[in-house]
Amino acid sequence: MLYKIAPEEPWSVKNLARMHKKNHVQPYKSTLDGSAHFPEIPTAIGIRLNKGELEIIAPYGLAALFSKKVEPTPYFKQSERLYNIYLQRLKTKNWKQKWPRLQIIKE
């Protein structure tokens, strides 16, 4: 559906109900909990339908997204294994090349 609306955009839609399996963690308690477990703060955003209305889920807010600042979520800062996943994503996603004005935080 999103590709029909804007085919030029690099959409990435994930089903939060299954992402815990990919990340080898316990099932998430809620949409907000699942979003809080995303690797990067500006990607830790979701939209859900709530009583017929679209609702933005952003456990860390939207400031990092709008300021073009990429840093790991607190969850991905808590262990070397998770932090390395964050670093690998930075490398494979190649965001800095696509969007040169991004500020990438590596702690």
C-alpha cells in the first residue's frame, strides 16, 4: 500500500509482533515496549490505528528524527552484543552516504 502512495520512498514496515524472534529476546509487552527496543532512536517510531485514528508511537520522542541525529536507543547501549548490532546496521544501511547531513553518534 505504501509503495502505491509513494513508490520513490524507501519504506520499511515491520510487524512488531514478530520482531522479538529476529532479535532473540522475550516478546514485547506492547507497541510502545516494542518500539523502545528498536536499534536507533530515530527509527524507534511506529504508527498504529487506535479507535479509527492514527497514533504515533515514539518512546524517545521525535526530536532526533527531525534534527537528523542517529544514536542507539538505551536498550542497544546496554550490552556490547546489542551495540555491535547498532554499529553493523550503520555500516550496512549506509545512511550517511544517502543523507550526508545526518549526525551519526558512535559512543
